[in-house]
Amino acid sequence: GVPYGGIWRRILLPMMGRDSVPLLLGHWIELAKLSTLCSAIALPELLNTTSGIVSNTYRALPAYTALGLVFIVVLLPLNLLYQRLETTLPVKR
């Protein structure tokens, strides 16, 4: 007796969200890490800018430390969110 839209809204979408959100977030974090690795290999954007700063100031340690902190500030909260979602929204297999 439930209409078709009600089945999707009240049953299917909450189940799909609960099961897919942790997995999608995990893939997104992995993509961010891999794109960081690719940028480290190709030397565009952040690493190139950091190299320019180092060549101007001759201070490599603070520049690369700041770059590492940027990556930590971006990726650490996402990893913590992923771990929390993974434990609170377990995927049933």
C-alpha cells in the first residue's frame, strides 16, 4: 500500500545512503591522496610554488613543512570523518 515515491523516499534512499556514504568518502579520500602523489611526481601547483618560495628565500625546511601541514590539515579531518562513518554506519554484506 505504499506509493512508489514513498518506497524510494522512506526505504530505499536511507538504506543506500547508509551503505554508500562511508564507501564514497573512502574513495574520495583515496582520490585526494593519489592526486597528491601525482602532483608530487609531476611537480605542478603546490610543489612548484613551494620550490619557487625555496629558491627565493633559501629556506627549504619551513616551506616544505608548511606544505606538509597543508596536506595534513586537508586529509586528516577527512580520514577521521571516514573512520567515524565506517564505525557508525556499518555496511551489511
